[in-house]
Amino acid sequence: MPDPARWTMDEMRRLAARGVLKVDLLGHRGTTLVTCEEVAAMAAVIIAAGALPPGLLKPENIKRETE
């Protein structure tokens, strides 16, 4: 999980917003332009916002489900 302490809250939000805007404005092409820092900031903002239920934040949920 990203370490949110590496940024200030404002910096984390700015990085996350920059990544989201790339995807929003450019679609699939934008996903290829998002940096690792922006992705980590987006993940940290999601966690800080409490947007995910605690039950989903377990290592076994990383495994891809088979169809």
C-alpha cells in the first residue's frame, strides 16, 4: 500500500487529481500517461477517503478471479 506520509495531503491530492484528469480527458490513452507517483497518490487518496470496505483490503483479494 502506498505510504501517504511521503506527501503532504495537498501534494497527494494534486498528484491524484493530475492522474485522474489524464484518464478523464484522454481516455485509454490517458491511462498510459499516468505516472507511478500519480497512481500511488490515487490509491492513497482512495484509502484516506475510506472508499473501500476493510474486507476488500486483504492480500488474497489481489488474486485474479477465474471465470
